[in-house]
Amino acid sequence: MNLLPWKASSLLPYPRTRVSDELSSFQREMNSLMNSFFGRADAFTPASLDASYFPAIDLREKGGKYILDAEVPGMNESELDVDLHDNILTIKGEKKSEKETSDIDYVCVERSSGSFRRDIYLSDEVDPANVKAALKDGVLHVELTKKEPSKTTRKKIAIGH
């Protein structure tokens, strides 16, 4: 039996092989099977009852900034709250349902309503004075400028008696 060293940069403690790829494929297929059994198309499709996946986001780094796009279809600025505290970007809102009328018999209802909250943990310190947000065509666009890393200074301290 050969022992392989753990590589901190790798997610796997062993090199990728054909067997590991086949096992990953098998795991994805089993996850898909179980999710379809419980009413979800796949592991990455948000469930209507699971608010932790709403809104769906894209987060990228570009030129000293984080750029976030969040899908919030049918919502306007007054229904959204965007907050930055301790490098955690929070998007909150409430998606209100249309007024129900008693004379309509629905055949299918897939649109969801209710309040949601999404916390995005940012790894670098962000300058709260340089955050911009805009809403256009159902997409919330947020640009967060990173702070310059603080330079540590060293000072020799004399020891007295």
C-alpha cells in the first residue's frame, strides 16, 4: 500500500484518476436521482421552499473589486435591502404575491412569494464608502471595492526594569 501526501491546495487527498472521475460521475447521478425523487430537478436547482438559494447570484473579482449580480425578477428598489457589515453582504427583500381573488381556480402555481435573505461572505475587506448598487431588468448589480491591505509596521520596543 502506497501512502500519498496530502496537498493543501487540492480538494482531494489523492490524485485525480479515471476511477475518481467515475466515482464523481456516479455520485452526481445518485444525487440527481435522489433530488428528482424528492421533487427537485438537480442539486443546483433552487427548491421553491428553500430560501437560502434565492436570489441566485454570480460573484466575481475584477480589478480590485467584487462584482455581484443577483436575480430578483419582478422586484423594485423599494422591496430590496442591501447591507454590508463586517465583510458580509446581505440582500433582503420580500416578494409579494398578487392579490388573490376567490373566483379564480388555479391549475398550477409555481411562482413563489415571501421574504428572503441571502448573506454573502467576502474574503477580503471591502470599503463601505465605495459600494454601488443598481437594479435593471430584474438583476441587482453590486460593485464592492476592496480596501488596500493594511501595511503592518514594526517597531522595536525597549524593555525597561
